[in-house]
Amino acid sequence: MAGAEPPSPMLGREQPARADVAGHPRLHVMTHPLAAILTTTLRDARTPVPAFGHCVQELARGLLWETLADVATAPVDVPGHSGVPVAGRIIAGDVALVVILRAGLGMLPPARELLPLAPVYQVGARRDEATLAARIYYTNLPCAYDDVARLLVLDPMLATGGSASAVVRLLRPAYRGPIAFLGILGAPLGARELLASDPDVDVYLAALDDHLDQRGFIVPGLGDAGDRLFGTE
């Protein structure tokens, strides 16, 4: 294409094929028909801001159910309507949320609803559009994660994997437990890079797309998730 910028060196000469990444044991891609329907709405350039945000939240809710399917629980008794205590379950240990700004905020409401006691930490990550290298510009992370059984990192897009990997590196000095990355769309390159960056990270996606274009955007993708969530296109 005349006048097009050359590919970023971060993309390399060859991106991994979708099929080569999809079978990774720590990559979990939703297969529910409703996930495909909601993802289609997100891809539609005509989808207005409120509907786009609603779809992101519903997919985030589904991802949370899948992510926590194997979470450890502990017994608890609660008062029943008959006046007799009823045996139930609670999560054994705490879950903490890490939101990558700004697009990750769109996934936060269902997480707060399902995990109302979970602390929410934020990391601001921005990539250089020329090199696609990630730069951390803001954090409010704690010095220690006392009693946290699992950290959940929220960000709708997993493109090159640079920002997500940088956030995981930030978390590791204070937290050695399992980390789950929850995203709406991912590219094979980003999934591969994030999985290779840490052996205790699992990746949960609503859809695994085909590749990245020369600008580092996911194809077919859905555009800029932050702009579409907040109406700033």
C-alpha cells in the first residue's frame, strides 16, 4: 500500500498461526453461542456506545464465570428462611482485580457485582505506536497481597501482549500466586507472548482472532476498545 508505514519491529517477520496457539493448555477461549453473538455486535462498526459497553460487560461476566470455575471454596452457614441455618460456600481466600486503564474499566462493573469485596487496583499502560513497546505511566498497586488467592487482570484487547506482560512483571515482586488475564479479543501473537512471559498466567478470551496488522491492531478486531467504550472515536 503506497504511503503505508513499515511494520513495527515488535511484530517480527512471522506471526504465529491461530491454530498453533489455540491448543495451548493455559489459553481458554469461550465457545458459548452467546459469546459469538455478543462478539459480532462488538465487531459491527454501527454498534452505538451504550450497546457496545453492554456487550463488553456481558462477555466479561461470562469470562468471570469461566475463570473462577475451579476456584477453591470453603463451607459457611447462613440463616435460612425457615429459621434453620443453611450450609453454603464462599471463596476460600480473596480475589483481587487489576484493571489496565482505560479500556479495562469497561469490564469492571460485572466484576464488582460478582466479587463485591474484591479490591480493585489500576495500572495505566500505553504503547508506543511506532515500536508497539509498552510503557507503564500509572500504578496504585499494594506492597503485598495478603490472603489473595488469585489475581484477575482485566483488559478487553490482547494485541501484542506487551502491556499485559508488563503488568504481570509489575505484579510478580509482591505476588507469586496464579494470575488470570481476562480479555474480549486476543491475537495469536499476544496470547503467545503473554503465556510465555509467566508459567502461572492463564489467558481467558471471548474470541481468538487471526493476526495483527502492520499497526499492531487485531484483525478482524473491533476497533479501539477504549474509544468505542467511552465515545471518543
